[in-house]
Amino acid sequence: MKKTILVGLAILAVSTSGALAAKKMTKPKAPAAATTATTAGAPPPMLGQVSAADRALYEKSQRESGMKK
């Protein structure tokens, strides 16, 4: 009887601590003025496009690994 109650309390403690930890990990919201000022002039991101820095890093990795084009 005591063992059943102890196991039940342990399961409750583990499940409750996980739920509370997940709730605390949310990101704080940025102030509205800061968000509008930084994204007002920027164009929307295009899906599927790679930046020049990413492409250069990819090519460098290909050369260093010995892969042929």
C-alpha cells in the first residue's frame, strides 16, 4: 500500500515538474516599437534562397572533404 502511494507520488512529481519546466521556457515577447523599427525596411525572407555566406561555406566544405563536382 505504501509502495503504491509512493510510486504514484513520484510519477505525479515527475510529470508536474516537466509541465512546469516547459511553461517557463517560453520566449519573452519583444517590445512592439523594437520589432517594427527593425523589420519595417527589410524585405520579406524568400523561401529556398541561400545567402552568399552559406554558399561559400558549403563550397569550402565540399573542397575540404574531397568531394568532386
